[in-house]
Amino acid sequence: MYIRRKAVTHSAVFGAMNDLTHEQIMAILNRCAVYKKWSENVSGNSGDSYINSEWAEDNVLWADLNGMFDGIGSDISDLTKGADRAELAAYLRRFCEIFMSD
């Protein structure tokens, strides 16, 4: 209940039943890696390779620099679209392989 009343997103709507977009997933993973001190924040634009929201530019650049999009090919260029379960699983696996393997 608290989250519904207090949560603020870029659209001012919580949207608990909305799909997660690729750029939102990268924002979550980026913040997790920085919080755990596995990675550093980066800022900038990833160029014209991907379509993403302005608020997500740093997260998309971080993901691109850290190999989160490796193996995807050109199938996913619009990161504002919802990710399906398989794509989420691939991102999580890649994140674990990059940041959590010893």
C-alpha cells in the first residue's frame, strides 16, 4: 500500500501490472551493481545503436559497456518496449556471469 501511495516513476504512475521494459531492467541491474560496488556509474549516450528514453541513457550505456546486450544482435533496438520472460532470464544470467562469478 505504501509503495502505491508514495512511488514516483518517470510517468508518475506506479503501474505494477505493466511490463518491464528493457531500459527499466538495465536501470535495476545498473543500480544493483553500483550499490554492491561491483561496477561504477557511467554517464553519456550509447549512440544510435538503441532507442531508449532520455532518463535511461546512462543505464543503457552502462549495460552496453558491460556486455549486457552481447549476443542479442539487432533484434532488440527499441529498449522502450516490454521484455519477455526469456529476455529477462538472459539479462539476469548475463548479469550473474559478469558480476557474480568468481
